[in-house]
Amino acid sequence: MKERINMDQKRFRVKQINIAAFLYSSGLQLVGTTRTSGEVHFEFIPKDKAEKLVKTYFADDASVNPRELFARLNDLRDLIFSGGDK
């Protein structure tokens, strides 16, 4: 029997907007948002690359273009406050 693949297992979900902006500015694809109890979770692919980037973020070993970072942060804020889902 062929195993069914759950798309949530392939997505990296994060609710911290700063980390989401870092991932987005690092070239990951934002594939969706989930709103639960007033919180927004951002979903990125590929999951394995996101996990590696988060490790570099917390190890203070990450590097992104600052203008790109702030542009993506503004994009995410606009997404939250417009009420729209990706």
C-alpha cells in the first residue's frame, strides 16, 4: 500500500514574524498562513532548508541582505493586517 504524504509534514511552520521574515528573505517559498486563536503561523518550503536556516539564525551565523529582510518583514506585516491568507 502506498503511503499518503501529509503536506504539513513537508512545511516548516513558524509564528515568530522575525524568523519568518528571515526565512522569506533567504529565498524560501512562503506557501501559506494559518490563523489560530489570534496567532498567525507562516508556512515555508522546503522544510529541511528552513530547519537549517533557523539553526544558523539561532547560532548567530546567518546573513541576509538588510533591505530584503525589511521588505519581507513589511510584506508579512501587510499580510497579517490585511487579514488575507496566502
